[in-house]
Amino acid sequence: MAGVLTLIFIISCLNLLLSHRCSSHPLCTNFRAPFTSKTPLSFCQYNGSVCCNATEDLKLRNQFKSMNVSVSACASVLKSILCSRCDQFSAELYRIDSAQRTVPVLCNSSISTSSSQSQQAKVDYCAEVWDKCHNVSIINSPFALQAKGGIQINSTSKLTELWQSKGAFCDEFGGASDDGATCFNGGPVLLNSSENFSPPSGICLEKIGNGSYLNMVAHPDGSNRVFLSNQAGKLWLAMLPEQGSGETLGIDESNPFLDLTDEVHADAALGLLGIAFHPNFQQNGRFFASFNCDKVQWPGCSGRCSCNSDIGCDPSELSSDNGARPCQYHSVITEFTTNSTTLNLSLVSQIRPVEVRRILTMGLPFTSQHGGQILFGPKDGYLYFMMGDGGGSGDPYNFSQNKRSLLGKIMRLDIDTIPSAKDISEFDLWGNYSIPKDNPFYEDHELLPEIWAMGFRNPWRCSFDSERPSYFLCADVGQDQYEEVDIVTKGGNYGWRVYEGPLLYNLSNYSEANNSSNPINAIFPVMGYNHSSLNKAEGSASISGGYFYRSMTDPCLYGRYLYADLYADVIWAGFENPKGSGNFTTDQLAVKCAQDSPIQCNAEPELTSPALGFIFSFGQDNKKDIFILTSNGVYRIVRSSRCNYTCSRENVTDFTAPPGSDVDPPSSSPSSGSKFSSPLTLQILVFTCVSLIGLLSFLL
């Protein structure tokens, strides 16, 4: 009996844990960002940011006419349902992450008090659709199409012929708007503004190391170890100390995990710029590095020049840049392997610097603005490669807006599929990789097939939100006016060199771009800052992108996106409001170093803030704690109370499990399953369930 009751309780807990969905920022069903239509839609009455152009609007009109609905009340709701594909939240309405749908999720119950969706969603729209259409003949009904698994049926049907009752119909098509998901209530999705949370008091740091690194990646085995690499080309395996232990970073710099200094050319803007472990590293031992090389110094540094006749660029006409000839330096992505006989790859402490496979090699026209970061997508498993515009003031050859150039782009590559000879020839590939079948190229054949997004100057540090993978944020370094953070989406154009952030960069570039037969639809940044707002003494600024803070350590930072500037001891936190809207407000936060820091922080004269030096990058460990990599060392964000900051949500006696945060941004779309939108809430519920199960077992 006890076992049965315990099993029932476990199932109940699991159902509760799996009961939440989570929404995304505005996104269309083709995974692209919404846009502002050049001409108003004539059939679907959507304004502002939309997911339909005039051609798609006409297609929906023709689909509606073909249904031949004779009852006006039913015709009205069917038109609204068809036009929901134009809604800027259509990706969420159609749940494109989980199933193929021909009908959006129809609101069929009152929204919760914590929902981010407007109170208008209280309308039981699913019941309204049934009441108005259940006995109406519809040709090629979208409801019937979805019921048949997407198979075209070319027939006339009534809802009552497929579903016996309103309840059965709404079980199929209905859904509530909870605190994560959205549903369709007959019109454009509207979001409520969230509560106006005050910004955190500040950020408290502890210094755990003196080394200077560009990259930090958590060990794929889930342990408290990380990989750190420097610009010169060395990679180390390091042990992170427990917070409050007083210990420092465990690293032996005399014994690197991998040494690529013979291959890497390191200079002001060149070096080992990116490292990434295959999603299945624990099984296959595959590891990737992105670096710059000098073909004069290393015979293996050889590839096509990115300045070529295909894009109207002649390298012989380019002058030397900082003493280097055009395409003397290359960007390279290479694959290595642990090549170990041990079955437990967590035990591997060193690998040989022998390439297993060259993924990509590309000659660079100038000596700066090469991006270089590589990341694996958390949902699709593809390799994302961030590339700058190649250098030169103002992108003189307009590489970023040239669809036949890989400069100024984010690429998306399939490194698990070896390309065929036919693909190499047909796609004119730059290396040993394949093209994902859903890359934008398949919809826009003017693009090179590798391109995922374009219009960047120098993307410096991108990250996928660990709770909402559709939030792919990239910081892009500006020219001399503005530093920006973008939400990167499929096929997005982020404006450079026509725009620098939200600012018009050059009037002649704007006129040229918007008088063409294919004008750009620039996506403007969601966060950023003007150069004039800081570092007037330096006369320079350069953004370093970070992460959404998802740690349990400082709950007052939870859900905020952190980023910084290379030249200033400044950290910003971006807060999304309303939740799921893609609209952010930012606050510049005070920064202090804990008095009990394992390594004492150097302070600025007459200031309490630590002298961080140049802020190169951010890192994240397996506990989701955030680290700051600077020229003066490695810093970790710790409990705010250690710096005498006040956080009402912090449990001082047990900072690993603070009470649930009110800051509860939605989780991702695309997402393969239901999950809680707040990991704080999830952890508390798991703990509660486990505790009660234990108590139940004891009592019975």
C-alpha cells in the first residue's frame, strides 16, 4: 500500500513539474524576427511588427476564399485564425517547437494572475469558435488538416463530423495562457507590463585567479571544472573553488590541456578566440578551436581570401595593414580529439595538438574585427561561428551587407555530416562541413549557404540563454558611436554598415541600401550604450557580451542579462519588460569586491570599486555562476551580502537555495518540452516533492 501511495505521489509531482510551458520573444513561425511591412496588409489587419509580407497576406486571402464559408459569424473567426500567422508572436501561438500545427492554440480558459499575456485572453475563444462554426461546412478546413496530421484532404467537412463535442474540440485546439505560454483570443497578442522591479543594489565579486584569459567553458561532464584559454593559444583545465572556501582557482599553467602556440598568431586583435566542446564530448571526445594564423609563419595557414572577385574585391588593390599583406592572416576552425583509450573522458587531462579535421579556413583582408567565437546551439547541435566585417574603418567594401561574403556574419554549420563532393562543388564550401537544411539560404538563394544572420561589425561574445534557447544574444562592437546587444534570429539583418546600433551610420549607405531592389529590414539592438556616455578620457569603447544570470547565488540578479565594456569598470544588467516582449531596460550597476575575497582586489584610488582592468569576456560554469575574465584576473559574482548590498530574496544562511524570485522571465521557444520558467521555483518544488516522498515513505 505504501509503495502504491508513494508512486501516486511521485507521478503527481512529475505532472506538476511538467505542467509549465514557456514563451519566447517575438518570433515568426519560420524562426525569423518580425518586421515592419513597407505597405499595410490589405487582408490581415495587423500593424507594426508583423510576420507577413504582402505576398503572404494575399496567400492567406486566397486560402480564406477557397474555404467558401457561407455563415458570416464563422467566416469572421476563421479569417482571424488564418491571419494569426501574421502575429509577431506566431511562433509561440503555433508551438513550432513541439508539433506541426495548422491552427494556433486557442484560448479556452482564464489566464493566471501571473501571466504576461493581456487580460483580454480571458475570453474563452475556443468555445466561441465552436459555437460559431461547429455546424458550418468548410472546404479544406485547417482544423481537419491538423486532425489528419497535416495531410491535405481536399474535402468539405464540419467540426461536428470530426469532434463529438465542444469539449473534445477544445481538448485538441485549446490552451490556457499560463505564466509562460500565450494563446490566441481572436486578435493580436498583447502583453502586460511586468511589475516595475527596482534594479539590484550592486554586484559583489570575489577574485579567484590572477591569470588573464579570453575564453571560459564549463567542463561537459557537469563537474566544477572549467577550461580557460588565453590569446596566445594555450588551454588549461582548472578547478573552481567552492564559494566561501577562501580557496583560489586550481590551475597549473605549466601543464596546459592543449598548446596551440605554434599554430596561433597572437596580436592585438588576433589569437585563440574561441573554444567549443561537441555536445556529445563525453562520448566522442571531439573538441574545436577557432584561432588566427599567419601563412608566412605556418604552412598549414592556407585558404581562400575573403576579398575576392565574387564580391567585387581585389586583394592586390588593398594596402598593407599594420605591416601585414591582405589575407596574410586567416581565421581557422579546427577539430581535435582526446584520442584517449580511457572510457571515462573526465579523466583526460591533456591532448596532443594534432588536427583531426580542418573545418574552415578563410583569409582576412585586414588585421582587426574578426569575431572568432564558436558555440554549439543547445537545441539544434549545430556550430555557430561569429565573424566580424574584416576590418577597415566603416567596412569600406561593405562586406557586412554583401550576401556573397562571410564577413560581418554569423554562420551556422553542420560539423557532424561530411559533405559530399557534389555539395562542396554546388555550395562552393570554405571547408569540411555541411549546410543545415533549414539555413536561410534555402529561402534566400542570394545568401551564401553558411549564413545564419548578417549585418555585424564585430560580434564579441554571444550566448544562448540556458533557460530560453531562442534568446540568442550577441554583443556587437561599434565604430565610434554606439555599442549594441542584439537578439539574433534566423536570416536577421542587424544593419551595419548602414546603421551603427539604432543610429544612422552613413547617409549615402542608407540611400544605397534602401533604393535597391531588395532593401534591408534592419533589426535594431535591444540593449546598448553611446560612446559619449562613458570613457571620455579613453576616447574609446568596446562592448563585451555576457549571459543571462541564471545562478542561485544572487537571486536579485536572476533573469537579467549582464554585459560590460572592455575599457571601463562598468557592468550593465538588462531586464525584459514585459516578459517575453524582447523589450529591455538597462541599469548600470555598482561593483564591489568582497572583503573576504580569496585574492584581494586592487581598488581604484579613492573608490570602493575594484580595478578590473580590461574586461575581455564573461564565463559560466555548470552551476550557472557568472565569471568575469579581465586583464587583472578572474572574478566570480557572489552573494550580494558579502559586499553589504541588500537583496531581499537572499537567504543568507543558505545561499545555494534562496527563496523563489519574483523576477520570472519566460523560458524558451523553440523548446522540446514543458519546463518551469523559473529554475528557482523548480528547485524549490523538486526539493519539496522529494522531502514529502521521503516523509510519506517513513510514515507508511
